[in-house]
Amino acid sequence: MAEKKFNLIPKEIPAKTRRSKSSKYAELVTSFLDSGEPSCEVILESTSIGSAYQGFSRVLKHGYDDKVQVSRVNGALYIERL
């Protein structure tokens, strides 16, 4: 009998979590609102300013547009309360 070159480990399959790309922006906006700060510079690793701005724009249209504004100024991204 040949030796097995693999192992099977009985385990339950974990529940799938689906996270949309925009959820990180919604989470960031919620954190900003909870912070109480009037404005903050937003620094996102491995995301361009343009992509982040578009992501925020999509999120803001769905529930935050009367509370928060996102701006690009001199190559930086800022979030501020309205």
C-alpha cells in the first residue's frame, strides 16, 4: 500500500463573510462621526486618492450626504462634518 501524500482534517466550513469594497468607507465615515472631530485627513494604505474619493462618494450618497463631505486638497484626502 502506498503512503498517502495528503491529510484530511474534519472541520466545519466557516460562515462566508462578504465585504464590499465600499464597506470600509462606510466604516471609516462612522468612525469619523463617532470621533467628534470637525475634520480629519484620511490616509489609506494601498489605495490611491482618486479611488478613495470615488469610494467615499458612493458611500456618502447612501445615507451620509447631509452629515459629511469629502474633499481632495493638494494631493490629500479630507473628511469634514457639515
